[in-house]
Amino acid sequence: MPQREPLSPPLLTLAGVLAAAPAAWIALAADAATTAAAASAAGFGVTGPKLGRAYLLTAGLQTSGTHAPAAWVLALLAGPVGSACLALAAHGLMQMVRGLAWLRVVILQWAAFATLRLPALLIAAVLPAGRGPVDDLYGRLGDPESGRWAVALLALFALWGAGALVARLALGVGRAWMRVDGHAFRRRLVGVVAGYPATAGLAAWSVLAPWAGPGWMAAWLVVTFGGLQLLAP
């Protein structure tokens, strides 16, 4: 069979960035729904999920009363972790059934956003102006100043694992549209299919729900994109 002509990288990048918006909404909605379910199971009162700013689904915890440390961990961390697990499961299913191309792109962007968001939430617990569920967990369970270097190291390891995983997922999907010849081209493909879209989605989330100061958020986005490039197989 003749070799299929590859799609234009700028058009593929644009398609990925456009898909990143609904994918980020799905990721945050899955986070809110999982948080509500997990918090209810752990004995917390929950308000939501309900539509908040920019029509994002949010779930609020009623933090009155005494709760065990395990209950706080479940209530605060089940949402982001659950969203990433659901996204990876959906991506694996779509790859097996070879569904619609546009749906595969949205699911890939969901998986990329939800997975790369986890190390961002970890590093937010280290920064002086950081916010988010991991920082909240610090405040509930102990001295928020203790163990910050350990969490920073954990965030870097999490970024390494998440970046490697997302790079492999991007190559698996991108090979359907572009030829992959050599390591340099694989790095370019990872940037086109996942790097730019995921960075755009994370940047939009950073503006709507800032988890750190603007300078730190911008620096982490640069580190995330660079990590995806370096970790391309």
C-alpha cells in the first residue's frame, strides 16, 4: 500500500489544543464527582457537584467535625487521582475499540491533562503561595512547613513518571496520523500531539483556579513541556 501523507503538524497541534478545552472540563468534572463520592463515603458532608466559575463542576467539603487522617486523604486526594485513573482507563478502551478519531483525541487530552495535573498539585504544596488538595492535606494533618523538600522531590518523580506515560500515549495515538522516524521526530510528535495541548489546558486551569503564584505556574508549565520532550521514547 502507498505511504499515507502525514497531516500538517500545525493543523494537528491546533486540533489538539481545541480538544484540550473539553478534555480539561471532563477531567475537572470527573475530579468533582469522584471527590463528592469519596468524601461522602468517608463521612464528610458535601455540597455539589455544582457549576462554578467558567461552568466548571466543583464539589465543596463540609469540614466541621473530627475525621481520621485516612478520611482526609481519601476526601482530598481521591478526586484528582480518580480523574487520572478514569482517563487512562477510557484511553485504553478507545485504543482497543479504535473509536472515532476526534473522540480518541479528546480522551488522550483528558488523560494528558489529568495525569500531568498530579505533579502540579504536589509542587503546589511546596510553594509559599501554593493552594490545592495536597496543600490542604498538609494543613489538616500537620505542620505545613515540614517535609517540603521531600514533597518537592516526590513532585519531580511524579512529573517524570507522568511525562513518560503521556509521551508514550501520545506516540501511540500520533502514529495514526504522522510518520515516526527517529528520536528527534518522535520528540516533535509528542510535542504536537500532547505537549502543546496539555500545556494549554494546564495554563487555562492555572488562570481559572490558580494553584500557585503566576511566576511559579509559568515555570512549572515550562518544566512540564520540557519533561515531555526529554522523556519521548
